[in-house]
Amino acid sequence: MSQITDNTEKRRFELVEDGKLAFADYHQAAGVLVLPHVEADPALRGKGAAGRLMDGVLDIARDRGLKVRPVCSYAVAFIQRHPEYHDLLA
């Protein structure tokens, strides 16, 4: 299982696989985790890393009792495709 880390200094969640980085920028206000940008190193694209990152980010949000507002088109599409996370939408 891939380990998602919360890099609070850079305000992003990070996933490192094969020495390459995928990350989701965030800011938080009033119990809502806003996701304006998700990005994966080109070497990770097409390998499911961004999806594993989103699974981890959304699980963290649920564990912390936060709602989520996806702004990034990838984050929006990911949540739309995964009804198990619809309850997190702000």
C-alpha cells in the first residue's frame, strides 16, 4: 500500500512511487478541504498513481471529519467516478 504524507509546509498531500512524486495541493477552511490542483510526475501517468493519491487524500479527509471541495478537473472527475466518496462533497 502506498503511503500518503501530508506536507503541511507546502500544503499538499504527497505520494512517492518509484522515486517519482504525485501530489494534491490543498487549503482548508471551515471544515472543508479544497483541492485546487492534483499532479503526477509524467513517469507515473497511466499507472494509477494519481488515483491511489486521491484514494488516500479522501480517506484522510474522512478520518479527519472534513468535507471536500474538488476544484481540479482530475479531482472532480475522480470523485464523480467513485460514489463511495460522494458523501464527502461540500
